[in-house]
Amino acid sequence: MQGIGVGGEWGGAALMVVEHAPARRRGFYGSWTQMGSSAGNLLAAGMFAAMASLPQEQFLAWGWRVPFLLSALLVVVGLFIRLKISETPAFERMKAAGEEASQPLLDAVKTYPKSILLVMGMRVAENACGYIFSVFVLAYATQQLGLAENIAYFGVMIAAGVQFFVTPLYGALSDRIGRRPVYMFGAAFLLLLSFPFFWLLDTRMVVLIWLAIVLGYAIGNGAMFATQPAFFSELFGTNVRYSGVSLGYQFTAVFAGGLAPFIATALLAWAGGNPWLVSVYVAVLALISLVSVYLATETFHGEISEELSGKPSDGPGRTSGEPGRAV
């Protein structure tokens, strides 16, 4: 159900911002979409931490329902925005020219198979590790390390707060030096952090636990997360951009992020409570994303708002030879 909801929300929100953004500031403007996720995680962790402080009997009886009921307010705000906002100039021009895709999902798969696969590969580490650093870490800290629940919750809250502020900085940096360097930094950082992350947790020192979560969630994951709206959008033509971006983005959520906490829990059990297999898992995910970014073409110099009929781009000044629209 979460995937169905986010699948419709994220793609539209990201493209709405990126296609409205000035040509040389798409990374910065697009990153603001991701700040909503950081704010949401901060609110969710904070609210759940508050409810978890209740006596267990009250928490199980009604406390766990409160965050879900309050989230209805956010749904109302989101619905109001959707009903009031207009389509982007790029989409309106395409519609006026009669170049809308009759079967956008199928056309995206046919025209941009490489881009969809690259989006999936690039997102593997960010999505799966995001759940490990914000969900699995809660269970690991409390059940494996025997720490108080609020320690990990506060760590996630701090990390979400840090990510909220560094996200636009990463987005702006991608406008200056390119999407690939920023994204590759994030993937490489997670690769290097894969083992030290759990070493820091295993110290059972609160400050070091918080540091580990901030480094993983905000610094490493944040670099990739902030760059995604602009980077992914620039890989597709306007007529199939929504479908192409959403397909690659959400397919990864099903096979990477959604399963990550379960896989990590199983690996921890197989290793007898030692997290080294989980560290290997994180390292493999980071390596997949690192290779995917390496195979992707830099896109930050290209134009998406003034597209002409032609061929989908494999990068600035180059086309792939497939029928479709220029990026």
C-alpha cells in the first residue's frame, strides 16, 4: 500500500519541481522534493518516540494509532496542493504539439530500457541502506545491543534533521560539478562505511551510535537521495518521463528497500548475531549503485524544458538512435 501511494506521489512531485526549475538549478530545486522525506522521517521518528514513552499497555492499546491518525492532516495538505497546481511548461508544450505518449509505461520500457535499469541500479543502495539506517538500526540497537528504544529513535531524528539541511547543499553542488560526482561520492561513502557503521553501533556509546546513523543516513545516503529528482528526470523524454522515472524508482523500492530490513535480519541471524554479513550486504548494494552511476552519462548540462522531437539522449550532444524525444 505504501508503494502504491509513494509510486504516484514521488514521480509527480519530483518532475513538477524539476520541470519548473531554471535550467542550471534543477539539482537544487529538485532536492527540495527530497527534503519532504527528511521532514517526514523526523516527524515520524519524533512522534513514535513520544508514543513509545507511554506505558506498554497504553501504547499497544491506542498509542500506536496516534501517528497514523495525525498523518491524515498531511494527506489533506497534499490533496489541496494537487488540486491547485498547474502542469509544467514542458508538459503543456508537448501536449499542445500532440506528442503525448499513447501508452507511456510501455513506451518508456521500449524507448528507455537502459535508463530504467540505470535508475534501478543507482537507487539500490540509497533505498535499501535508507531502510537499514532508519528501520533495521532500531531493532538492532534495542534487541541485539539491549539499548533503550529512545537512543536509536533520537539518532534517526538527528540524522533526518541533518539530512534536511544538507540535501539542498548536495542539490546545488550537483548543479556546479555534475550529478555523477555527487552521486558517486554517496555510493563510495556507503561502501567505505559498511563495516565501520556497525563497529560504531557496537561500542554502545550513544554519541558514536548517533554519529553512525548520521554518517550513513544523512551524509552517504543524502548525497544520492538529493541528486535523484534532477538526475533521474534528465534521463527521460517529457512524453514518458513520469512513467520512466516512477517505474525505475518504485521497482527498486519493491526489491531493494522493502526487503532490506528482512534480509538484514536474516543475515544477522545466520551470522549468529554478528553484523558482518549485513556489512557485506551494504557494501554490495553500494557497489551496484557505484557501477550504475559510472555507466550513466552526465546530464546536468542538458535541457529538458525546451525539448524538440527527435531521439532520446545518452548524454549532452549524443543520441542513442532509439525513436522518441530528445532530452
